[in-house]
Amino acid sequence: MAITIQQVLDQLMAPAPALENTVDRLLTGDPGTSVTGIGITFMPTQQVIQQAADLGVNLLITHEGPYYSHHSQTDWLQGDSVYAQKQGLIEASGLAMFRLHDYIHKYEPDGITAGLVQALDWEDCIDRIHPASTILDLPDMTVAEIADHLKLKLNVPYIRVAGDMTMRCRRTGLLVGYRGGGANAIPLFAQENLDLIIAGEGPEWETPEYVRDSWQQGRSRALIMLGHAESEAPGMKALAKRLETWFPAVPVHFLAEQPLYQIV
């Protein structure tokens, strides 16, 4: 029996409560179409969209939107040649594209954070889970050793570190995506007695500067910034595994991208 796009979307949203205000929606395509293949990605780049089309996928599930704006507004892009070419590729491919951002973050536990913890082999280190963070009791390691572990497990060429690289850490807070801002991250140091916060990204004048002041005052605190995609792509990769279980008759592909930035 054929699986429709709507059936896949219903399954993706089922683990979370219904959300009234959300960016999650079918951006292109007909929900009644039968699914021939599913692509999962963090970011629907030009290359990812082309790869999905080449694989014969007709449903692409993406965490972030295709047009450089959280709310998928495109009026300010009218007349832009890059936008026009990407839009043309999406239309020519016939892909249905579903944005899955808010619902997966509302899974219990957060599906994106859980995927990162799993990728790092830290599931046995979980102490407690908050809506926007996961608190870990890690084996005793230096900041440098943790940084090396992150680079190895996530297959990334670099991460950014603030603090003493030789400092020993156990109590660690993990915050994915854009949750590394001061209001989310800074209170955790005191509330959870943290040595280290590992985050995706956040304003550079907030948590990083707090950590700088902390170690200039002689306090043992450190911060590692992974990057937005580097912190959230593992959660989408884990979702691909779930979809293989939910829909075993449908081909499922995780479509990865290379790190965006180069260090020079």
C-alpha cells in the first residue's frame, strides 16, 4: 500500500503536542502524493536539493528553510539571481519539501539534542534533561580532550573554544543550535554547577564574554561552540533512522553537507 506525504508528516508530528505557532509546514508539493523516497537534511542547499533529485527522492524533510530566513519570507529576495536559480531547481525537481523545525525540538527528549548525544556516545552520561539543554556528567577530561572527541565523532575540522584548554571537566551542559546565547547558557553554570558548556552558536558578546570574565576572575569555566549545523545535523541523521523504522518500504537517505566555513 502506497504511503502518502501526509502520512509521513503526521508521523513526524505525532511525538510532539500540536503547535499553534510554528514554522513547520509543507513548503512545496501535494500532501496526497505517494512517497517514492525520502531525503532528510539539516539545510536544503543547492547541492542537497540536486542530490535528492538525482536519487529519485520526492519528499525532502529539512530542519532549516531554503531561503535564508527563519520564517521563510522571500519578498526581500525578489529579483535576486541566487534565489531565482534555487527556486527554479526546486520547481524543476518536483520535490515536496517539509520544514521540520519546531516539532522535532518538542519531542521528549528533544530529537535534535538526543541525536547529538547519541552521535557523541554520551547517552550513559546524561544527568538530567531540560527543554533547551541536556546536563551531562562526563568522564574526567581536559577541555582539549573533549574538543578532540567532538571533532572526531562529528567529523568536523575545527571547533571554537573559550577558556583554559588544560582545565579538567566533568559537569557539562549541551545546547544545540542557537541556544548558546546568554539568557539560555549563562545561568546553567551556577544552577547546574557546570565546568563546561558545549553549544551550537549564539551572540559572541554574550556567553563567550561571560566565560572570559569567569576565567579572568580565576573561575574554572569553559565554552565550546560547535557551529549551528554541526550541533543539529546529527539530530536529523538520527531522524533518518527513525523513518526507516516507521516506513520500512520507503527508501530513506540522509543528505549531508560539508562544513560551510574554511579556516585560513
